[in-house]
Amino acid sequence: MKLIDIANKIDKSEQNRQWVDTDDIGYELGIDNVPCVEQDRLKCYWVGNWYCTDSYVGYRMYFFDDEPAAFSIQLGRKCEESFHWFTLELATKVRVPLESESREGAEYKHL
């Protein structure tokens, strides 16, 4: 199955939605200290998962403004999540708001 087919057929229910760790994605995109905040533009859904010790791991697909942007793989609880962006343009679209969050968080710490 192609990734575009998975993106078109993925279960976007709340039960299949996964919390987005904005700090991990910021690190992936070269941004330091992105606060972990709940936001609505970047969403993540399981493609397939399994239980490893005490955490779910597996394959995820990320959507930015409801457009497929990346998929990730985490094979075990102690393994890093590996991100694969569909295009550089989509990675940049995700990076810009995260940079803004990072700057706002840094400004808040200095108050």
C-alpha cells in the first residue's frame, strides 16, 4: 500500500489520535526548547501500533492543517522516533509555527 493510500484511508477518530510531542518534532527540525503544547494544526494518528513494556509504539502519520506531512516509526519503547517528511516544503510549514512557540517560550522564561 502506498503512503498516499494510507493517508486517504487512515482512521481519524479520537480513539486513533495520538498526542503530538512538539518538543520531539522541534528537535527533528532543528529547533531547541519547543514547549510541549496542545495545538490543533499538527495532528497524529496511528497507522499501526503495539505495546512495548509500558508504552505503545509503532507507525504514525502526521497531518498539518489536515494535509499529510510526515510519517514516523518507533520500533521499541527505548527507540527514538524516526521521522520521514513527505516534502521539504511541508517540513518547513510545520517548522515555522514551532519556531514561534519556541521564541514565545524563551521570552516567557526571561520575564
